[in-house]
Amino acid sequence: MKHAAIALVVLSTGCVGALKSEYPERRFYTLGADRPGAGAAPAKEGVLRIRRFTASKVSEGSELVTRKADAEYETDFYNAFFVPPATQMTEQTQRWLASSGLFSAIVGTGSSLPESHVMEGNLVALYADRRQSPAAVMEVQFMLLKVASDPSAVLFQKSYRESVALTGDGPEAVIAGWNGALAKILAALEKDLQKIGK
């Protein structure tokens, strides 16, 4: 009886191991966009603080999202962002604008340097569109405020939306598409900010 019990435990353990091996491991991804060319010299004045971006309900989770129909979305438990996408968008925007030379300094939430301007962002959409032609979709809304004046003034507000065709079916292709969309959005944002008098 004792040997039978041991055999049962061994068999049970083997079954659990077999079941575990059938499930794929979770994979984690990050977003990134490198500004082309050499960084520009910082402007003589103006300190921009970039606040932590917010996200819509559809885009605030860490799991990759696919749009399968007009009103049907699904998340992928096994493929997710290492850090929430809105947080990554904040960091990537800060890095990009720091190389643009539009301000004397670009700071984040934790800096004690007093700011003259504040940028807020909202990640509106971030999903792989599988309805017709597969594409990586990204939409971000930016708002620039001048806080050195009294009262504070909104200098700029605009939404940018990009749809990049996918070159494959896997999550790596989706991430590559989003990275391409992010680079296009940040380049367009920089170009628009150059037109604004500070």
C-alpha cells in the first residue's frame, strides 16, 4: 500500500509536469523609437516637464491587444509589455524631445528643476488591427501648457494617429509596427512644436 501511494505521487507529479510544459512561457516587450541624426544643442531658455502619460481603458493594460472586429478586442496573456505602455510612451517622448534642442532642459516628474512648460499625453489607442489589412495602430494625444505665465495657457493640443502595415503574424511584427508608428508620431510632434512660440 505504501509503495502504491508513492507511485501515485510520482505519477501525479509527472502529469503536472506534462501539463506545465504544454503552456507557452510569457514573453515581455518594450517600445522604442530613436530620433535620427545627431542631437541638437539645447535652447537657451525654457524647461519642459513631461508628466506621466495616461491611457484609455483599452490601452492601459500590459497585455498586447488585438482588434478582431469593429467592437471585438482580445488580449494576449502570453505576450505583454514589460512596463505599462503609457509609462514607456512618457520615457520615449522625454528622450526624443531631449535631443530636439527645443528647450534648455527636458525633465520628468521627479526633477526639482522649476519648469516653464508642461506636456501631458494620453495613449488613446494601441492595438494590432486584424480586421482587413493587418496593421499596428497607435494614437497619442499631446497637450503643451505654458505654466510660467499667470494664468497657465494651453499652447498646443493635437492627436496623432499612425497605422503601420504588419510584416508578419507574430508579436514581434506588432511591436516593430508600433515602434515605427511611435517614431512617426514623435517626429511629427517635434515638427509641430518647432512652430510654436514659447
